[in-house]
Amino acid sequence: MKNKEKYVMKIVDISCDGKSVAVDKRTGKVVSCDCIMCGNCLFDGKHGCNSRRREWAESEYVECPVISKSDRMFLDYIKEEYKCIARDKNGELFLYRLTPYKEEVILKYQRNLLKSLTGVKVIKT
């Protein structure tokens, strides 16, 4: 599904009001161009809004990942030395000091740069 298909109703509503479509790059929300500053718009750039707007409309829609409240609380408590967090296909959670990469469904990592969080319990207070 393309962005123009995902956001068709919002795009039509904004266009029917005689305004241009914008996307707030901080939130990913489709808004009217006059509702945000150019610097916050995904289409702001040296090549012009219209060409970047068309490019966005024709590109594939990408679902934004959602982090649960409990995962967010957990991330607030881990040491700053860990830069990435990922779940494997079995749902186990791992912390990484360096960004892992996926290769043939196996997350590769350098020795001593990974911490398994299997069995770690997060208690809400």
C-alpha cells in the first residue's frame, strides 16, 4: 500500500479545503501545510515541496514501530552503553552495544557486546 492510499481521506480533506498536504517529520502525521513550520515538514528541502510530496505519496507506506509502556520503562533503566535492543524470533529480548545486523535470519554480533535478557522480570511500581 502506498502512502497516498493509506492517507487518502486525510489528503482529500486537506485538498478540499484548498490547502497543501504536509507530513510532520516529528510525528509522522499528515497535516495541512499551514499547520506546521517548514523545518518540521518532511517535504522541506532544496528540491521543492511538490516533488518531495509526490515522491512520498508514491512510496510504500511503512508502519511505525510502537514501543509499549513497559518496554519504554525498561529502556529508561538500562545502562547507556547499550545502544540497541531487539527481540529474536522466539521473543527473547537482547541488548547490544553495537548495532546488530540481520543475515540469513541470524542476528550477528561481536563477542562480549551482547546481553541476553531471558528470564529478566520487569516489575511495574
